[in-house]
Amino acid sequence: MTEVMDWCYSRIKNLRFSTERLRKKALDPVVAKAPKRIAARYYQLKSGHSLTAPHLKWIKARGDDRCWWCFRSKQTREHLSKHYTLWRSQQMAIWAKRRVVGRIGGA
């Protein structure tokens, strides 16, 4: 894990960000134990840098921020994780598992 963190800190070139502040911030223990690919997707979604329509519009790779599957609303992480109807069964499974993990962790 420290190798990954050191690599991340070495990549920060912008002086607006303090690497010491980042080092002191506690990681989410569930995400820290997850495989790197899953953790990377989680942090991309959380930071707004995932390949969703708003991010692609922001980097000028796409003309609009509508969901490219349902075309009804803005394609945000909330839309995809809570409201996109074709993924309803996957959403229910994820939220049920999250409730169980929350109860175990909070007990």
C-alpha cells in the first residue's frame, strides 16, 4: 500500500495540493482492502474523474452530459448507482450489501 501511496504523491505536481495533508488523511478501510482496480474505479467516481458523460463533456471529448444509455437525464454517479432502471437488480444488490457491511462495521 505504501508503494501505491508514494507513487501517487510523486505524481502530484500542482502546488495547490499538500502531500503532507494527503498523507495524514485516513483512507477508507473498505476501499484500502479492495483490489487496486476496484479501488481505482471508486476513487475515480468519487473525484468526478470517471468516464461519465459530465467528465467527458468537461474535457471536451463529448458534446453533452446526457446518459448515453437512457438519454433521459444527466449521467452522474448518482444516476448510475441509484436511478438507472436497467441496472436495478445490480443496484439493489450493492445497496443491500452496503447496509450489511455498515451494520457489521457500526456494531
